[in-house]
Amino acid sequence: DIQMTQSPSSLSASVGDRVTITCQASQDISNYLNWYQQKPGKAPKLLIYDASNLETGVPSRFSGSGSGTDFTFTISSLQPEDIATYYCQQYDNLVTFGPGTKVDIK
Amino acid sequence: EVQLVESGGGLVQPGRSLRLSCAASGFTFDDYAMHWVRQAPGKGLEWVSGISWNSGSIGYADSVKGRFTISRDNAKNSLYLQMNSLRAEDTALYYCAKGATLISGSYYGAIDYWGQGTLVTVSS
């Protein structure tokens, strides 16, 4: 089974800061990696698919990169409405979510 | 507008069974894979199971394999999850979710729409 790790598990940043989250797969998953945002009490929302493609309607301050085992998710300028938990998800072999990264405003 | 409405959750004793349903609307149901994803209280997302558009490809997480069965009825625009031999650790909010890829041969891929979930509590 493919295991996913994320770091950090939580972070606090100021409005306008650049925020970076990393996701690592236990084996090569090519670019079969998606990123989701989940706000408290809400269902998750797809932000990035296939490692680097922005889902329609998602603000351009969100971006993703990487391939193989190492991936990065970036918010270029953190906004108050970005407070949420972010999850990576692989689909190279079955489907697995990462443990999540909780993002707060400092 | 895509809508996914789950039902069938509730309180059930360990070892018993429960069947979840998901009514889909707002898209051509038989063109897309579907998934069940769960979230235990205060915890992260856990993929449970996925099924391709024609039920030809089905997968399960190791934690539920052999106990849960996913199925779909394209004529009724409905997705199901039969859960047997339930355990306390199956307690979670269960989301019905739509795959993003049009007529893919498998259930693999991104998930672009989610329901609001149905709560399953396994306790004596």
C-alpha cells in the first residue's frame, strides 16, 4: 500500500504570507496526486489535480508541483478565507489521503 | 447543479450491518466513477471504496475489505455501500463523492463533488 505523509501537520502564518505544504509518497506515484481544502464543518473541495493543474474556479494563488514521490502545495499570498485543513491524495494504487495540514492565521 | 445526498446512517451495534445510499443528480451519473470517503470525528479523510462508471473496476481500503461492498444502480442514479461486521472504528461521517474523470475505465482520479455526509455510529 502507498503511504502518504504531509508536513507540517499544522502552521500559522500572516495574511499575505507565502505558505508551502509538502506531501511525500512512499513510492513513485508519477503525477497521480491531488490537493483538497476542507473548511470546518464542510465537505472537502478539489483545488489541484494531477499534481499541478488548477481546478476550474479556484483562485490562482493556489498552486501545486512535483512528481514521483515529492510534491508541494503553495498558497502564494495567504487570505483569511484560506483557513482550512489541506489534504493530498494519491491515486496511483487504490486511493490514499495524506494526514492533512491545518492552516491558521497568526 | 451537482447534488449528492447520502442517507442510511445511524446508530448500530458492533457486528451488525448498515446500508448507505447516495442519490445523485445534476450530472450524467453513468458517465462517472463514484466513491465513499469517511471522516472519523476530529480526524482526517479516509478513502473507503471506489467504483467505475460501469462497475467494472472496484476497489476498497484494506480497513474495510471483505466487510464492505460498494455498488451502483445507474438506472436509479444511486450509489450504495453495504457495511457488514461493523466495528467501533467504523464510526465516521461517510461522504458520497463523484469522480472527476469522464468515462474512465477505473475509479482512479480526482474527486470533484462531495455530499454533506451521513453519520454512522457503531456502539453498544
